[in-house]
Amino acid sequence: MDIRDRFPNPQPVDQYFGDWGFASISDVAKGLGSSRNVVYAAINDGQLPVRYAGRRALIARDDLVAWLNSLPSVSPSAKGESQKNE
């Protein structure tokens, strides 16, 4: 699956990270243009580290960037070819 399919409407995520460099799961999902379920799936799979401040789950900006960089990349031409084959 192409990253553009998982995150169809990404937003600049820096606006969601406070001065400390952490954001809530909801804010991360909103910044990615995705659902919280996608973020929770990455957390539950051990791909995206999460920290807790009391009961509030927080994601570090650096961890989010590392996770996004670890996702497979597909060139636009390869995406078009895979859609032709479906």
C-alpha cells in the first residue's frame, strides 16, 4: 500500500507538536489526514513508540518522523501500474 493511500490528506504536522515536541494521537492522526486507528495500529505493532503523561498518550515528533521514514515508498509510476493491474 502506498503512503498516499494510507494518509490521503496530510497536513503540516509541526503545528500539532507543542514546545516540547510531543503530540496526542488525535493530533497526529489529524496531521496525517488519517484515522486514529491507523496510529493505534502502528503503536500496537511496535512500530511507533508512545509515551504516557498520566493517562494521556503522547508521540514524539522524532518518533513520528522515524516511523514515516520507515514506511515503504512507491514511485508515482509504480502506483499507476498497480492500479492498472487491479
